[in-house]
Amino acid sequence: MEFAQPKILWFLLLLVPLVAYYIYRNRQGGAAMIVSTTQSLKRAPKSWRYLLRHIPFVLRCAALSLIVVAIARPQSAEHYTNTTTEGIDIVLAVDVSTSMLAKDFTPDRLSVAKDVAADFISDRTGDRIALVVFAGESFTQSPLTTDQSSLQTMINRIRSGIIEDGTAIGNGLATSINRLRESDAKSKVVILLTDGVNNRGEISPLTAAQIAKDLGIKVYTIGIGKQGTAPYPLFDERGREVDVVEMKVEIDEKILREIAQLTGGEYFRATNKQTLMAVYEKINTLEKSTVEIENRTLLHEQYLIFVLWALAALLLEFIIDRILLKRIP
């Protein structure tokens, strides 16, 4: 509830002297009668009229208060918000080769990459996002969608070993570009994360990068993995982990930098979860969606209800005072 003329409410303070005068007058007493003794009057039962004697004054004060509130023009407000979002189409391309199971991240690179990507998606309200996974081949895990719940489910389903092993960076990028080819968004972005060197696939990474440039697609590349060596798990023929060995970390940073520079993106190196989170936060800052918000407020006058209650209070006061509580002439 809001008031168009809130200063009018100060007139409610007039009730203070009215109440004070009413109390003073009642203590002074009204008309007088001379009687021989008042003992019998003290023992006389008090009727319902005696109990109602102050009600007219209370109703009069209530009516006055309601009239003051009505003059102050109470209003109820309805707030409307119109939001127009100019989102960005984003493809997350994630390497799922067996090297992503390296334990230089806890518990491994792929698990951390999935967790950080899930947090990134939750911050991109209004954007369409797709998921692409690649190893020796590539495929679309999820098409472009704004359904964050579906995207989170698809991220959780990403596993290493679901496709032939290897690192086909060119194929992963080409599949991502294909997801954005028909997009009419003003901004189109690919975030490609890998921990290896391109050693598989029919498409060269730089060829795919040139196609992305021609289509106005910006590519951010992320090399994930510590410098030097990292502990890699070894598996038997049944897929059970049998040992962990230290192996040299090989990331084709030169190619990843060239892809990013050619398309107007940027290359990042993530050596732990904190730096990977910082990478996504920076990309989140660089690629902001445009959101236009229009706020409207619709006001409804509510004074009439207070006027009606004031009239009802005055009518009730008249009935009680002039009819039920009859005075001695």
C-alpha cells in the first residue's frame, strides 16, 4: 500500500487532543441530580447501555481516521517487468580421451572440467548452449538449448571411453562449428577444452579454425593439465584401474593459440581447478549477454473502501448514540 499524499496522515495527530478532551470531560462528570444517598446507586447493576457508552466516541474517531486516510489517497501498486534478452550461442567442446583421466586434478581432469562447466552453464541464463565431446572422433552430446536442467544432465553423462580414443581437435571444433552454422545469434562462441596434441581426425584444427573465422565464430581454447608430468591411470582389458604411472604432459599450445588468435578468441592454460574456474569466469565476463529490462508500475486507487468504512462507522455511531443510548432530556 502506498499513499499519493502521505503528509495528509499527519492530521491523524488531531485524535490525540480529541481523546484527551473526551477523557477529561468524562472525569468531570455530566448533568447532576440531587439525591439523599448514593449507596443504592452503587449497588445497582450496570446495564448494557452503560457498557456501550464509549462506543459512539470510538466510532467517531475511527470514522475521522478513515476519512484522513482516504484523503491521503491510498494506492495499491502492481509492478510489471519486461525482459528482453539478446543471448549468445555457445558450444562447449570437451576432450573425453583417456588422458583426461589423469590425476593431476582431484579426482581427475575430466571430473573437474565437468564441474566447472556445469557452474558456467548455471551463470548463462538466456543463452543457448550446446555440448560437443571428442576424442578420436566427435559427436554432439546436446544441441543448442536454453534448458539448463537438460544441459546439467548431459554434462553428468559425459564419460571417457564412450568413443574411440585419441585427440581429434579439428573434428571437435568442426562439429562445434556445425552446431552454430545455422545460428542467427549476433555472438557465436566455441569453448574448446583439451589436454593433448591433435593426432586423429580428418580435419586439420587450423582448417576448422578458418571456417569458424569465416562464419564469425569466436573460439576460446583451454589447455588443461599441469606442467611437466602427471599421474596417469593404467587399465586392464576389463577397464579396471590397475596402476598409476607418471607420464609427460603434452599439450599442443601452439595450435591452440593459433586457433584462438585466428578467430578472435583467447588461449588459456589451466593447471588446477582454481585456474580453470578463473578461465571460465574470464570468458563469462568477456562474453556478456545483452539484457534490456523495462519496469512498469500500475497504480490502483483504494480510497473508496476507506470512505465506505468511514460512512459505516458514522451510521453505526448514529444508531447507537441516538437510538440505543437514549439520553434524559
